Amino acid sequence: MLALPLLAVSLALAPPSPADTITGADVVRMMHGMYAGRWYTTATFTQRTIRPGTPVETWYEALSLPGGLRIDIAPLESRNVLLFRNDSIYQYVGGELKPGRPFVHPLMLLGFDVYALPPERTIAALTALGYDLSKAHTGTWQGRTVWIVGAAAGDSTSSQFWIDQERLVFVRSLGPHPRKPGVQTEVQFNKYVKLGQGWIETEVLQLEGGTVLLTEEYHDVRAEPVPALDPAIFVAGPYRQPGWVKE
């Protein structure tokens, strides 16, 4: 891990008061500094994927930080997989690998990779995604104090992400829909539990225009699973069984 300046370390231990000037870049450095060298690097969980009007799906998800997320969609015999790897997304359909395309997963970045990447890389990636890291202010969310990054006070329409000030974890994002003018998108990371020396949400909500379109519920969450995850399952190559899944 890169050594942090003394100021960043002190901010991680005792976030500034609302009267102090804070930027989004400072918040990212605090997040990294709080858990540097302590956050889990691999994790697995089973997810119930719920969309209105459709059958509930089971997804088996494995994390390898930074940059790796594999989703095997039940049943495993279908060999249908989504693979996020190093700013690209790949898909297996029936075990056949389709061409990948560039994609920076903002939720991976804010929820997980921020603790594994050097802060300046995270700052650059968030800036490229359209967040204005010069702006940050204090707010409240679900009864807890948060940093709101990317928007001035009173601005609920600009792209922004919300970070719990005590735990320094991502809890909410807001932004304009990329294809539907005037429609706001929202993501919530809820029901955090301790995982190793870090945290993990166990509920994710995705909304459009205030309506929940997707609910994710995590179960059987494990950090640094034993036996260890095979690194090959995160490589965009010939299809491999996930190995850790026991259907």
C-alpha cells in the first residue's frame, strides 16, 4: 500500500467538522486510509436477485480486489456468467465467451476497489466517470451523517455519491439517467455487516424515478474463503466452473 501523508491519516481517524473545507478527493483518501492493508481482498456470497414481475434469480458472486467480480447465474449448468475485470465487462452464454467491452463499474469502485487501489487511481477513475470531486458537503442518510460528494448543498440532480462519515463506506448514489432525460437513477447500499476487518452491504436497491427496479439480497457472505478462490475464474478465457459454489 502507498504511504499516506500524515494529514490524510489523521482525517481518516477523525473526520473534519462540517466547518472545515473538504473535497471529494479528501473523502476518497480517508476511505482508503481507514482500511489500508486491512480490508478483505476476496469474498463470496449468494445473492437473491429480485425484479418486479419476474421470477427471483439466484446469483453466485465472487470478488477479487481490485478489479475482479464474477457472477454465475443459477443454475450452474447454464454456464451463464458476467465477469467484470480491470475496467472491462465480459459475458459467457452457455459457456461461450462473448467479446468484452470497456466498462468501469462505479459500484465496484466505490464499494470495494477504493480500499485496494492507490487513492489517486480511484480519484482519477471517479473523475472520468463524471463526478466533480471538488464538491463535498455534509448531510444525513438513514439517521447517519454522510459526506455527499459531487454536488453542492441542495443539489439533488448532479451525479453524486454518499459516504458514511463514521464507517467510511458507500451508502448511496444519485445521478441523471444516461438514456432517459429527466429521470433520476439511485443506488443504495443498505444493511451493512462486518466482514473481516471491513464491511459489506447485504442489500442493494436500484431505483429509477423513485421506483425500485432491482433488489439484491446477500446471503452466506464470506471473506477470504477457504479454500482460496482460483484466480483463473477471473480471467476472460475458456469457461471454468466457479469451484467455490455448492449448489
